[in-house]
Amino acid sequence: MTGIAADSAAAMTIDATLDRTVSVAAIGGTWVVVTERGAAPDRVRAPRLRGALLQIGAAAVVVVAVVGIIGGLISRRIAESQAVHEAAQLTNVLAESVVQPALTDPMATSTTAAAKLADLVHSRVLSSSLVRVKIWNTQG
């Protein structure tokens, strides 16, 4: 560190006890060390380009991994929710457009009338995405 004495005539060089030459200045009757000769100044080491690029690259990999994991989890939940919603819509459309018009009161008590409904369900409702149909009355 370097400094300027308040009065240039008051600045002097003395031998320190550690075999170094020290510049001191008399300010207000006390001696203040302004600089030590031979002492290396505190230098801030400039970051090396390669090290900086490695740190930035590692941070980028971590960020991409975290964003990918979180994005994957969120996408999975959204896809599952959408699939359930679409299955419910398809079920409602098939129930209202195919099954409900074919229902009759005798189907609740007659097995031959219920067999007609079974044929209808097998031919027009069941597919690779819809594999089972349950029909119940108001009592369950």
C-alpha cells in the first residue's frame, strides 16, 4: 500500500525490527506505517478464461438438468390429467349418443333385452381405448 504523508518533511525511512525498510509518516505526533518496502502488494488474480468457462459450463449443465427434471415432472402430471379428462369426455359422449338412446325399461329385468344392449355395446362402444362398460340403475 502506498500513501502520502501530511507533511513531506515529516516522512522518513527507518529500519524495522523485521529487517525491512518501512516508510512512516509522523501525523499528529504518532507514527503511522504508510508502506512497507519489499512487501508485495495485494494483487487480485484475474480469473483464467479456461477456469471461468468451465465454471459457467458446469453451472449451465446443472441448470439445464434441474429445469429438465422439473419440466418432465410437470409435463407428466399435465399429460395424466389431460388423459383422464379426455377419457371422461369420450365416456360421456358414448353414453349419451349410443347407450342412452338404446336403453329401455325392460332391460332392467329381462336378460334377453339386456343381451340386445350387450350386442350394441360390443359393436359400437368397446374399442382398444375403451375395454369395459358398466350399467347400473338409480339404486346402484
